[in-house]
Amino acid sequence: MSHSDAKMTVLKSLTLAFACFLLGACSNGSNNNNNEVIIDTGDPDFPGYVVVSLEAGADLETRALEALITAEPNTIIQLPAGVHDFVDGLSSSVDNIVLRGTGMDAESGTVFTL
């Protein structure tokens, strides 16, 4: 195995471990599918970023804040479609975090207010 192959193997292992960490950190232990967090390690628009997709639910603001707090650099936090009012605000001290919705379409897009 070459040096670059070994580096890639270590990088993939660390990415998977980080994704598992985020999944555990963003979970409240509930089996309720409305609180599901989906982790993806690839996005063609942001190569090398980990995608954390949050599902709609009453505690979306709390889960979004938890995802921001536990995020590492190069993380995309994907909000679900719908209108979401974040009354307590959201913040992160981590560089290279993307907070995005599903688009600007009135029927299938994401709108969030702070």
C-alpha cells in the first residue's frame, strides 16, 4: 500500500468516525422518525464536506443548534423544506460551516427566520 493510499484509508476512517459521532450527538435516543439525522459524506458542490440532514419536527431549532455546536470544519447542515422560525437564534464558532435549505421555491423550499 502506497503512502497516499494509506492516507486516504485513514481519511475515510476518520470521516466515518466523525459521521458516527455527529449522528450520536444529534440524536436524543428517540425512535421517532421526525427527529432523524441523516449523515452523508459527499456533496458534489462541496467536495470533502460532511452533510448533516435534519428532518422536520417540533424540536428542529434545538437539533439545528446541536448540529452547529458539534460540527467540525467542512460540514453542511441541511434544513428540511418548510417555514421554520428560530426564536433563540443559531450560532457557530467553527469555520467552513454551510447552513442550507432545499431551495427558494415557495412550495418545496426552505424559509427560516431568526
